[in-house]
Amino acid sequence: MTRSRVVVFLLCLYPLGFWLAQGFIGGLTANPPEYLTRSSGEWALVGLCLVLAAPPAQRWFGVTWPLRHRRMLGLFTYFYTVLHVLAWALWEQGWSLSAMWVDIVTRLFITVGVVAVVLLTPLAITSTNAWVRRLGRNWRRLHWLVYPAVALSIWHFWLVRAGKNDFADVWVYVVVFAVLLVTRVLAIKNTGAGRRRL
Ligand code: HEM
């Protein structure tokens, strides 16, 4: 394991370590389930943006580590997404499948979140070398799904905040995502570099 790989691995563990430490000192706010559900969702979104930012980080600033460790970043992002969904399943739905189903079909922000997770799941599954070889050119096509998945995740976040009429953080993600999307499209148009590196 290279040193940068160890550093990225430890950075990816930061949210989990932070929650555990806060849990020990009683710092998970007055409502730990709500805090952990929201915090895991936000870290999942941060992770998705970092994954998308990896190619421009290298192109614009010569920073190579996000691209070199993008698979690990992506898998940790999926891990935090799964924790987020499990937090909802446990604390909001008490593991009841029927209650989950009702929530999915009645609350739009949950429906949108589920679709995002459905799109992200094949990306996590096919992130191994064996799948990259097996899918060939289709692997890259499949992994374009990350863009609609991020768009849906931001929409989900938007809908959550719509109830509180508090969009300040959401706008940050909207702008970051728009910039990353536009730069990728331009990279493809101008040099074809975006095609080589999703
Ligand atoms: C099965 C799919 C999903 C379910 C059931 C789900 C459920 C939830 C719930 C219950 C909340 C809290 C709402 C509130 O406090 O009023 C929430 C918030 C959030 N979720 Fe999800 N979510 C899903 C997918 C996702 C995905 C894929 C992402 C991003 C990668 C995400 C990111 C967020 C964010 C950023 C928040 C808001 C946190 C905040 O208000 O600070 N969620 N989600």
C-alpha cells in the first residue's frame, strides 16, 4: 500500500471515526438518529462530488491523488450512502418493509433518493478490475450513470430542505455539480480527454 493510499483510506474513515468519537462523549446532538441520518447523507454527497472532481483536479491543478484513488473514494461514498439508507430504515421505519414501501411511494424526496441509490448500486458492484475487463467499453458507458445519480441526490437534498425553506448548502452542491458537468462536456468536445477519464 502506498503512503497516499493509506492517507486517503484514513481520510475516508474520518466521518465514521468522528461519529464514534462524538458518540463516546455524548456529542451527537439532542437527536442522534436525526443527526446521523443527515450527516451520513451529506458525507455521501460530498464523496460523490469528490469522485466527479478527480479528473479536473488533475487537469487543472496537477493534483493526481483523487484520480489515482478514485475507486476507493467511490466505494467509501457508497458505504456512507448505505449507512444513510440503513439509518432511515432503522430509525424512521423500524425495519418494517411495508412502512418503507409506503414512505417510498408517498414522499417524493424518498422516491428520488431510492432512484439515486438504484443507479449507484451497479457502479459500486462493477468497480472491480474483473468487472472492468468483463464490460470493456460498456464499463465507461455504465459509469456515466454517476451524473444522473448525483443530480438526483442533489434534488433529494433540495426536497429535504424545501420543507425548511433553507437552500443555502444545497446551492453549493448545485453550483459545484453544474461546473463539473460543464467542464466534463467541454473536455469531451475539445480534446476527447473526458472520454478517456470519466
Ligand atoms: C434509499 C434512498 C434514500 C433514503 C431513504 C434517504 C432518506 C433520507 C432521510 C430520511 C433524510 C432526512 C430528512 C429530514 O431530516 O427531514 C435524508 C436527508 C438527506 N439525504 Fe437521503 N436518502 C436516500 C438517498 C440519499 C442519497 C443517494 C444521498 C446522496 C448521495 C442522500 C443525501 C441526503 C442529504 C444530503 C440529506 C440532507 C441532510 C441535511 O439536511 O443536512 N440521500 N435522506
